[in-house]
Amino acid sequence: MSDIQLTKKLIRVSRTTKSSFVLPSDTNTHGTLFGGRLMSYIDDIAAISASKHARSAVVTASADSIDFLQPIREGEVVSLESYVSWTHNTSMEVLVKIFAENVITGVKKVCATSFLTFVALNEEGKPTKVPEALPETKEEKFVYDGGEERMKARKARRKHSEKLASEFGSFG
Ligand SMILES: CC(C)(COP(=O)(O)OP(=O)(O)OC[C@H]1O[C@@H](n2cnc3c(N)ncnc32)[C@H](O)[C@@H]1OP(=O)(O)O)[C@@H](O)C(=O)NCCC(=O)NCCS
């Protein structure tokens, strides 16, 4: 194996897709998919992408905001696509796109997008280096180019969360 294959990996290697019919047991009283069910699908597919990229155990470090732009209705097909969109040292940013499709009419809409960050762990459960993500397509390059900026925003948010956690801890 060449050095480039050990230190860099094409983004397409981590591309993952998943589709399911939205059944009555997946929905709330309005007949639309539970937000919590969708979040579980998002974490699951993102973990698969991160594992394919790192080829090691991974853990979810954070999820950025998820905006539910459109409801996903009972009887529709919910589809998710994910890939590692940017990497740093031991962390990987994963983009998940969520679509709903009416399989009778063929109408498909984007319902949400989400970025999650995963950290690769070694056999001792410690963060370990991941290969650098290599974008190829126009979309991959577009998303990759915003990666560093998003990482900086997450670092600031993490500091804020740590401060809040220490303040909550002091209430006893
Ligand atoms: C995520 C975790 C492994 C980080 O470990 P740590 O000892 O704090 O390690 P570090 O501070 O050195 O961070 C390691 C990497 O994680 C990133 N990271 C840590 N917390 C992060 C967060 N909240 N959001 C995004 N990235 C984060 C760091 O930026 C760093 O990335 P880099 O190596 O690419 O620069 C640790 O905080 C953890 O185990 N958290 C719980 C994870 C979990 O249980 N997830 C499931 C939730 S139910």
C-alpha cells in the first residue's frame, strides 16, 4: 500500500445510504416521523460512515443543529445519505442528508441536513489519528472547504458547554 493510501482516503469510501418506509409505529399523533427516531437514524448512518473512513471504533463527539425543514409522512420513504466530509487529527466531520420520497408519485424532497463529529478510538479507547479526507466531486469540495470554519465554531461551542456544565455542577 502506498503512503498516500495510509494517510489519505477518498471521501467516497465512506458514502453510505439507508432507506426505510415510515410505518405507523414510527410516527407521532400527526402522522409524521418522530424527531427522535430520525435522530437515531442520523447517528446510526453517520457512525457507519465514520467507521468506514477510520476503520476503527468511533464515538459521537457532537451533533450540530438539525433543522427539520419538512415533515416526513407515514407511507413515505425516508432516505439518508452520509459521508465523512472533513477530517482534522482524530476527529471526522460527517454530513448526513435526509430526504422523503413519495414512491407512488416519485416526488422527493430534502427534509433536513446535519453535521456530526466522530472521534476514532484505538484499542485502549483513546483518540487516534484518522486518514485525511480527500474530496473529488464538486459537492464534496464545496462541503470540505467549509470544514475548518465549522470546526472553529464547534470548539467555541464546546467551551461554552463545558462552562455551563461546571456552573450546573455548582448548584449541587
Ligand atoms: C469525544 C471524546 C472521545 C474526546 O476525548 P478527549 O479526551 O476530550 O479528547 P480531546 O479533547 O483530545 O479531543 C479529541 C478530538 O475530539 C474533538 N472533540 C472533542 N469534543 C468535541 C465536540 N464536542 N465536538 C466536536 N469535536 C470534539 C477534538 O476537537 C479533537 O479533535 P482533533 O484530534 O481532530 O483535533 C470524549 O469527550 C468522549 O468520550 N465523549 C463522550 C462520547 C460519547 O459517549 N458519545 C456518545 C454519546 S451517548
